[in-house]
Amino acid sequence: MTEGIPRRQSAREPAARTYARALPIVPVRARGLTVEDAHGRRYLDCLSGAGTLALGHNHPVVLEAIRKVLDSGAPLDVLGLATPVEDAFVTELFHTLPPGLAGHARVRFCGPAGTDAVEAAFDLVRAATGRTGVLAFTGAHHGASADGAFEARVARLPYPQDYRCPFGVGGERGAELAARWTESVLDAPDSDVRHPAGMILEPVQGEGGVIPAPDTWMRRMRRLTTDRSIPLIADESDTGVGRTGAFWAVEHSGVTPDVMVLSKAIGGSLPLAVVVHRADLEEPADPTRLADLAGRRPGAPRGTFRGNQLALAAGTATLAHVRANRLAERAATLGARVLGQLRELGDEFDRVGEVRGRGLMIGVELVDPTADGVPRCDGRPRPEDPRRSQGPPRSADSPASTGLPQPTSTPHPAAPALAAAVQRECLRRGLIVDVGGPHGSVVRLLPPLTITDEQAAAVVDRLTDAVGAAVRAHRDGVPQTGTPARTPSTRGRTAGPRRSSPPEPEALPEEPS
């Protein structure tokens, strides 16, 4: 029955099916970290549904919550009417929110995707402030609508990072320069975005290449927006529910946003997205504009499939399990260990530009040290002479003059083909990983928060071995198909339990919860 499925999919679906093309397997069973394909081969899944599976596949508490709703005879879709299932979800969600927001928050349900929540958040702050523009940051991904249809009203500003710092300095100095650029844009008399409706940011950019924002920069953005009465929107679609080592990634910096966009893991593996915001943002700056909003209150729920009862039940179970079992703290400890182990790759291979991340949100950037023409993080070419002093290239979103220094360091160019090769080598070794970043050169790890020490060790070994195989083949020009998979080695690492292969996958129903 499963034979020919990939071929039929290829014939019936467009070439844009990115995951299916990069990961040509047919999964039929799954439990926790383990996925089994139609041929009985098992994989360690560090894609986790692009981060939607905080507890892994088919976790018992999630399945029990879904069965309970199904067996109760409750309606599955009620268009936002009050139900016991929704009440339980909101109650549990409020238990997890940053204290500065939980005491005066409102929750808005919208369509089931993060894009829907971002659109609702934009509508909310535009109506609440009476303004239109929104500030975002280079490399950010807030969904197809926010990055596409809304782009004309979204101004992009430099996002601080070390390896591809837009100012070429990285570290605290790079974060300070990025903050100063934002401040100058907000305060420039001739700026088109001097009074934006809001600022949206990711505490860790996911699709942007797993780039954590410095805590000092996060606090600076909070001060800048507070001083200018600009609502701050934190997009926690990728980072929420313990992924980064705190329940919400904004907690690392102590920042309390005005609006939070939540999706992916919030639904416990089922489609769900919500907007959490300060209660006072409900009131429009100009009440007469309600007619222009078709009678809807700012940020009003929209979309037919909002608040699906099964997703709410699964989300409640996930939030409660992560909170009760302190899985965010677990992600912080285990993530730091895995990061330390994977950073050895940079010492061993010059084609590993940087290993970075926070908690169990980890990225390995692949580069080409032999190529020229280094791209900036925003896609613009770097000046040839780093000693020039006129400041970074101007853009429509930039002040006319900044006086900021030119780059003092030069990262290697991105190597998307090598990243894709690493992904293929990982799959051959029974490891599923993602590839992202603005140049498609970052191998991303998003394992479930329930991953064990032993499984994490196996993931590190398989990824290390795959990087080695791909780098050698890329360097030597050896075809990367048809070669036998090598047994992963431990390479002498000692942090945490080590095994040269993953623990023998137990029968899927018995995998530890």
C-alpha cells in the first residue's frame, strides 16, 4: 500500500514541497523522538514538525487529552464560543505567562497558523495606536503574509548577531551598534517610521538561522519602545513552551512585551495560534475608526478554524506537562551540553562557520572558506575595503548618516549546497534535521524537550559523522550518493552519556514519556 507514495506525491503536488523533497521518507509510526518509515527503518527526529512537537510524537498526555474530548461527545469546532476545554487552556496559559503580562492580559484566538496570529497582532497595534508602519528586523520570518503582503508597511532594521554582524564587529559592540541604528531611525526627523504602530521581534530567530538576540539588546528594545509608546510584539512561535530553556524566550532578558504571538508548540502538535496582549490595547486610538474595521474591535478573532477543541486540549496538556516537569530547565541544561559538544565541529572543520543556539534550538552554519564575495546578513554586498568610514550601506529603512564603523571581521560565504549534503548524510544515518537561514546554509536541530541524555548523545554523534562525511566529499568532489553510512564515533567527547549509535529504539508504544 505504501509503495509508490513518493512517486505519486511528486506527480500530484508542486515542486515547492520543500520538506518532502529534502526528506524522501514515508513515516508510518512515531513515538517521542523516534519515527519509523514504511520500510521499518527508524530515525531520530530533530525536526519535530518544525518545532510543533514540544513533547515529541504521540506523547501519552497529549493522546489522553485528545481521546477525552473525542469520547465526551463535545463539539469539535464552536467558532470561539466558551467551552470547558477553552477555559482550561486559557487558565493553564495564564499560569505560564511572564508575570508582568499575566495580571492584565487578554487572549485572542485567530486562525490556526502563526501567520494568522501575526496578522491579528498587526491589526491590534495599528488600531490601538492609530498608526500604520511596523518595525521588524533583517532575517526575521513572521509568516507568509507578514513577510510578503505586509512588506510594504514593514521597515527592516539590523538584527544583532556575531558571525554575520551587519557592522562586522559582533558581540556587545555589535549589539550596541544595532540598538543605536534603531534609535536613530526612530528619532530621525525625516524617518518614514518615526512613529510606528509597533515593533515585532523574535527572541531567537528560527528561520533566520537560529540566532539568539543578546539579552542586553532585548532590554534596550524594550526601553526604546516604552519611551516612545510603541507596542512591542514578541513572536514566540518558534521559541515558546520551553524550547530555549525558559518557558518563553523573553524571560531570558526579563523583558515583558505588550503583545505575544504564540503558535506551533502551543497546540501540542495540532494547529493552534493565539495572541496575548495588554488589556488596554483593546481600545482603539480613534473609536470612530470602528466603522472602517467593519465593526470589529481591534485584534478581533477572525478565521473559521480558531480555537479548535482538540488543539486546545492537546495544548493544555502540553503546557501543563512542560511546566510540571520543568522541561524548560531541562532544555537549558541539555542544550548547553549539546552546544558545547557540537562546537568541537568548528575546531575540526573549517567549513563549520559557527554553532549557536539557546536551549534545544540549535544551528550549525556551513560555510565555504575558499570562496569570495561574502554576503552581509541582510543580503547586501559588503564594501571591498573594510577601512572605509562612511558607515554601512544606506537603505530605505536607514538614516542618512550613522557614523558607525565599517566591518572589522569577514565571515566566510554561506555554503547552502554543503548544508543540504549534511542533511542528506544525516538522513542516511537515521537522523532527521532541518536546513534554514537566509542563505539555506544552517543545519537546525529542534528535538523534543523529552529527549534523553542517551538520545542526545546519539544525535551529536550522528550529526558529527554526517558533517565529516559531507565536508570530505565536498572538499574532494566525491559523489555523495551510494556510499555506505559510517558508524558514528564519539571522538573522545565526555560530556554526558555517550554511545556510538542511538539506543536501540524500543517498541514505539513503550518509549519513555
